Amino acid sequence: MTIRFAAVGLAHPHIFDMTRRLRKAGAHLTACWDDDPDNLAAFVQAFPDVEHRRDAAAILEDPAIDLIVSAAVHDRRAALGVRAMRHEKDFLCAKPGFTTLEQWEEVRCVCAETGRRYIVYFGERFGNPATVRAGELVQQGAIGRVVHMTGFGPHRLFGRIQRPLWVFQRARYGGILNDLAGHQIDQFLFFTGSPTAEIVAAGVANHHHPQFPEFEDFGEVLLRSEHASGYIRVDWLSPAGLSAWGDVRLFLQGTDGYIEVRKTCDLQGRAGGDHLFLVDHHGEQYIHAAEAPLPFMRLFLDDLRDRTERAVEQAHILEASRLALLAQQAAKRWNRSTSV
């Protein structure tokens, strides 16, 4: 059975990557829609064989479509996902999947009611070969039990991508911890084998962009589960001289070794991204993981056909998203004059 999907809500460039990966995994793109003509035109240019419908309702009411994929403005994703599930469709969206706990609770209830999937695509894990390879090594016991994770998710705010106004509006984008740190929270639960965690402390700041008073360009989270702890730092402060959009790194401390993943670049070192360093009782090892297979989309499509959870569990998606919302809610905001 071929999964037929439609792209609805095209506000963020993540929609292009998700669409390409779904098609590569064997899904069939049938239709698209967005209320912004520029977003729609860019998507049709990238996928000229797609049919664009007159509105979202025309897609949701089409019984031949199995899946809705979306990168709508952040605060619109949950409502669209609820509509999709109530129309007997599964839903895949870019992160974050929510901007409020009320949205999260409604989605949780509709998932349980309908049996449909609401999956947030945490691309920093699902779509990054070095992170996938790190997961395989951890599951093989290469560094023992993971007891601590440090994750850095820096981003460049201006450059190749022109940021729309909603990115700077707190209610629309959901805050930096909910937006960016959701990736690292997902990874913490996954790599430490923790079903949940506690937000011990969180903070946000706007250090460098006073022209956008609702914006947060720095955030950090300290979290802890029953058997592991972690620290997360995210920001929008990557300098223009960096060769990538952000020097994203992951550190996994195990009982028998440690792993560092340099996801996007290796400063003054090897070219490109997907660099993995493993240190254990036998020595030091470098692994260039760029060719590691990315099984998520293939497994996800299998899950939709078979109603299984091999790619990711719905409970995990909901919990990672809930913790990101809680971190954002609990975050202390520093003034620009305050030292962090």
C-alpha cells in the first residue's frame, strides 16, 4: 500500500526536507495548500508535479489522502493536526508541534480518541546520520549506560533564509526553548532511555536583538531523570563567519566511555558535517557517519500501514513536546543588563 500525502502549511523550509524524505521512502505527494501565495509558489516550484487545491478543507475531506505533512506557523500546527486526525488522517509536522499546553492536551486526547498519529519530526535526530549512528552505538552498549547528555543547538538568525515577522512574535513561535530545545529534549529521553524527566532549571534571554522585544536569542535547560541528567543550550547567535548555520554538538557521557557528535561542522578540522568521536576502554575512534542510513521515514510509513510504532512511539513524541513546553513555561528571563 502506497501512502498518499498532502503538504498543508508551508511557512517553514523544513517542509521541503520532509517532503523529499517522504517521497524517497516511497510515499506519493498528491496535493498542497497554503494561504500565503509566496509559500505556495515556492513549494510548487520545488515539486512541479503536485496539485495545489483551493483550500485546506478540500485536502482534509479527500478520502484518498492518508497523511498530512506540515510546517505551518508554529501556533497553527496543533489545530491543523486535530482537524487531520478527525478526518481519519495521520499528521506529521516540523518541530515544535505545539506552542501551548492547552494545544498539547487537545492533541493528546484526539490521538487517544481517534487512534491516529500526531508525530513531530525531530530532524536533528531522525534526519542526521551522525546522530543516528550514535544511537546505534549506544544501543549496542559501546559506552555503557548513558548518565549525562549535553546538547548545543546554536542557530544563525539572518543569512540565506529571510525570517518572517512571526518568528519574532512570542505567541506565534512559542519561545526559544519550545522551538529549538525540543530537539535536545527528544535526544535526552532517547539516549538515556528515560520515559520522562524533570525540568530542574531553565532560562531565556534576549542578548543581542532589542529591536524584537518578544524574541529570545538564548536559552538553557537543566533536566534530570531517574538515572541521568542533562544540560541544553540553544541560541540564535551564530556568527556570519561560521561555515554552517550553527555548530550543533552532542555529548554523551556513559559509564564506559563517551561520544561527541559534531553534526554540522568540525572547526578547523575535517570538511563537512556528521563527525562522530568515540572514546572507550580500548582507545579513541573517529567515525565519519555521513553515509549512515536514515531509516525514520521508511519505518514511519510502515507504521502508518501496519499501525505499529517502530519509527518512534507516540508517547515519546508527546512527552518530549510536553517537557519543552514546561521548560519554556518555567524559564526565568534575564534582562540584557544581567549577567548569565
